[in-house]
Amino acid sequence: MSKVGSFAAFVLLAAAAPAAAQMPSWSPEQTAVWNVVSQSWVDEVAKNGRWPSAYFHDRGVTWDSSYPFPRTKGSLERWVKFDQAQRQMLQYEIAPVAITVAGNTAVVHYTGVTVSQRAQDKPERERFGVSETLVRDGGEWKFLSSTGFEIGK
């Protein structure tokens, strides 16, 4: 779901620092997984081409309510590129809800809010929840599956 409605297309403000402050008792593995999730948002906001190509597993799939079917990494890359050309992320914040790690698999649940703007349109605020599965691949955590949902309007 390219980070909720294209996983949004983001610019500025890393939420990693506020989120890290909320997880002082997390294990080093949980913290490492959250750091990957947080950095993926930073890279998407920067529009530097790292999201999703550097983060998403080649066999990964994503699905959210804005698409009628699950999407592969290639589809996700195309839609992120398109959305980033159309939309400017003005602000975002994400916060972890739960992270569990079992061997080479991690499941992350988090919430977030974004404010984005398309061309001269009025800025749009989105509140959402995300559930993602990451796998350790070549020593790095990669997104294998992602889904998200809006939280109220």
C-alpha cells in the first residue's frame, strides 16, 4: 500500500525520534525493526528513490483499501513514483503500537497521521493504522507484507 494511500508520498519530519522515546524497554531486535520502518518513511519523504526499492522484499505484497487487489514490489514502485510526482507531504508522524520478533520474522503495528497536498488543492489530513511483516534477508530487515486502514475522518 505504498505506505497508506501510496503509503502517502512524503516530505519532511522524521518521526523516529519521538517514537524511539516511547520504546525504552524494547529489545535491540524490536528497536532495529522500528528503525527500518522509521527510516523507510524518511526515505519516502525525501523522494530519494530508496522507498520502496531498498526496503521491500522482491516477493513482498501490499494491499490497502485504495487498491482492489494486492500489489507486488514492481507495482508498488510504479505507484509510489507516480504519487510522489503528484503529491507533496507537508507533515507526518508515526508511532509504534506493537512489535514482535520471532527468528527472522517481525510484525509491526503502528499508527500515523499525515498532511499532504496535491498541486493547489487544500492540504489533506489522514489518520491510519498499519500492519507490516518484515523478514531478515541477507542480514537486513525487508518488508514482506503491508496493509493499512484509515482511522476515522
